[in-house]
Amino acid sequence: MATPIRIGMDTAKSVFQLHGVDENEAVVLRRQLRRSEMIRYFEKLPPALVAIEACGSAHHWARVLQSFGHEARLIPPQYVKPYVKRGKNDAADAEALCEAVTRPTMRFVPVKSGERQAACMLMTVRERLVGVKTQLSNAIRSYAAEFGIVGPAGRQNVNALIKRILEENSLPELARELFAFQAKEYAAVEARLEEIDAKLMRWHRDDELSRRIATIPSIGPIGSTMLSMKAPPAEGFSSGRQFAAWLGLTPKDHSTGGRTRLGGITKAGDPSIRSTLIVGATALLRHVRKGRTQASPWLAAIMQRKPPKLVAVALANKFARIAWRLMISGGVYNRAPEALPA
């Protein structure tokens, strides 16, 4: 039997589907392997190009295959789908991967190291805790409102509201017990979030790229660490616009027949990075409107012509391009002291 030089591997929890071709593009491999058989098979196989769909465990398997001398390439799922001929099953997906990896214009996902994946895990754990904290604060506010206790808006006022609720003697005993239970849970989540934030700040201070990106207005330690952890190498993008397009901050293109039609932003790429950039831009615009910061002529003009949300997205797009330039140049952001952004 001929040895495959290119393999498409459809991963799963327990069963992996392989599709391989030889140097003449003849199919020489169609088989399923259990997870326990994967290591033994690829250890004995001569070096080959292995295409894997980018998913939860793809980076782990790519590192394992690279340790055996194979070349592993990760492909985004949406780029594999056009090569599935008909039907949807593991064998068809593996064949599509084997075909897609040969395309000269195909885009690949860089393989993350174990340390980089651990850093990304730190960020996702923080996002989960922030979500739990928000859920708890909303629940406490809504339950309190049912008993006629209403507090001022803002996450900084939640603890004061909890203290007020626990001191309210007119509440039924059961309600007081349940409010106390939720107050303990909220305090525990806050403590865990502070611990994670401390780890995140240590990572930020130790990472030179994250420190440089944080010099951009509205991109604080959270946004800079996200860009440093999750973004592919800047050299993989030909321009800042292409980097902004990867983040989903550029308009959808529906042009045809020589007529240009642009819609809303694509929202492609990592949603957490995109939302963080937009939230940061929104906060900066709030300072501009209150007169705390002077806007540049470009920003002042667009604020007069466009609605606030569109301006925030446009500003986030601009900061994404500046971040790409800093990644490429190795410098820091320098601006005129009288205007934001430069």
C-alpha cells in the first residue's frame, strides 16, 4: 500500500476519520482511528502534511503531530465547507480537508503553543466570571425590586444595594435568607475575579507586546492582552485594514455589476476582542462629548455626520489598524497631546 503524503483528519472525541492521498493524488487512505490508536499510527507514518479543521482540540493534535515530524495546518471550518462535495459525514469532511489544504490562497490558523493556550484560557475564565457576576447582580436587583427596594444603576452600587437589602427588617424571613445566600455567592465571585485579574495584570506586565498596545487610547490592559494572546502574528496581514477585517470591523460587501453596496460590519473573527475594542471606543467618545478630551478633526467630523454607535465602530476600526502597526513596527503609540485619536 502506498504511503500518503497529504492527509485530511476530521477530529472528534473518540473516533477520528482520515483521508490521505499519495504523490499522484490517488486516494490511498480511508479509515477511522480510535483515540488510543492515533499516536501509534502517526508515530510510524513518514512525515506528511496533515490538515485539521480548527476546533477545540485542534491545537493539541497539531502540536502532537508536529512532535512526530509531520506538518500540521489548521483550517477555519467556513473555509472547508465549500470543498464538501455532497452530504455531511466524517469521511466527506476529511476528504474536503485534504483538498482544501492544497489551495494556494487558503488561509490557515497558526498553531498555538501550550503556554499561549493557557494564556487564552486565563482570558476566557475571566469572561465567564464576569458573566456570572453580571447575572448575579441583575438577579439581586430584580428580586429586590419585587420587594420595593431599588438602587442606583452601575456595578459599583451593587454592594451598597446588597447591604441595604440585608438591613431591611420588613422582608420575609425566607427572602432574607435567600438574599444572604446570593450575597455570599456574589462576594465569592468577586474574590475569584480579583484573583484572575491579578494574574492577568502580571501577564500583561511581563508581555512586551501587550504593554506597547496598551499605549493606544481606550485600549487598556484587557484589550491589549486579548490582542497579544489571541491575534495571529501581524506579519500574516498585508495591511491594517486586513487586520480590522479579521476582527470583523469592516463592512459587508454586496457589490455587483459595478455598483458598490456596503452593509453592516461582518462581525467575523474573535467576538471578545471586537466587543472590547468597541466598548473602549464608546468610553473614549463619552469623554470627548463631556469635554474631557479634544477630538481630532477626523473624529469631530464623523461625530457630526454619523450616529454614536457607528462612530464607536469606526473608532474601534481605527484603533485596530493602529494596533496592527504597533505589532509590525515594534513601537508605541504617540499622539498630539491636544487631540484623540491622532
